[in-house]
Amino acid sequence: MCFRQANNMASRSFNELFIYRSDLIRERLGADDTVVLVDDMVGSGQQVCDAWDESFAELLAEVGTVYLIVVAACSNASQRIADHTRIDLKPHFQLTDADNFFHAACKHFNGDEKKTMLEYCQFVDEKNPKGYGDTGLVVVFSHTITNNSLPVLGKSTDDWEPLFRRYD
């Protein structure tokens, strides 16, 4: 619904353009049809590949073309999706290793700053201190913060209140 509101397509007159996963079987889509999936972010590609394996591969088996349009995607995730699914990923922004806070290709922060940030991130989230999939992003959307972003930005704990709280 956020996509529809943001693109001024929330009125009923646009309903026929949008279907939901539960509607795919009823639509009897074939080789001449195109399905466009919409999301905000692809960080590791895990969620897309899991969803493909769990339902979309079967639901879209007869569909000619399947697109996934996102605001941003990490290049590693893009490759993973290309290797594992039939989805043609179309990101507006392609994020690279230079966008990963902790990667050597990221030149915005020096080694000491990265070390200090890692200590804070480990305090907040021992399991994923560099964000889910070790993507190390500093991406925040107006409606949420991605789990691929640094945990100090979005993960709330008993001892830490982030700037942008993530609600899971």
C-alpha cells in the first residue's frame, strides 16, 4: 500500500492493476504475462531467494517475465538473485562494497572509526553487528530502516535506543 500511496495510485480506479500473492493462482497467468513485484530494499538477497523457493517459483512457473523493482539493492544480492531465481531485478540504486561501512572499499571512514563503530554495533547486536548479511549499510527509509543497516541505527535493546527504531 505504501507504493500505491507514494505514486498516487491508492484510489479504487487502480485496483485492477494490483494483485497480491494470494491472487496469483486465480489470475491463471501465462507465458504472455508479466509480473512486477515491488519492495524497498534488497540487501543480502536471502529473503527474495527464500520467497522464490517457498512459493513464487511455483506460483510464477508459467509467467513469461518476472521483475522485482526496488529502491536499492546490494550488488552481491543482485548476483545471488540472478543465479538462484528467474527474477529480473531492477534497482534504482545499485549499492557496492564502497557502500558497506566496514568494507575496505568504503573510504568515508578510517580504520579507527570503523573499529569504534564495530564495538558499538557488537554491543547492540552480537549476532549481526555489521547488519544482516554483513552488508554494513547506513540506509534509512521514511517508513522503516532495513535490517541490513548498522544495528546502532535501528535496533532497540534494553540498553540501547536507536535514532531510527526498527519494528519487526
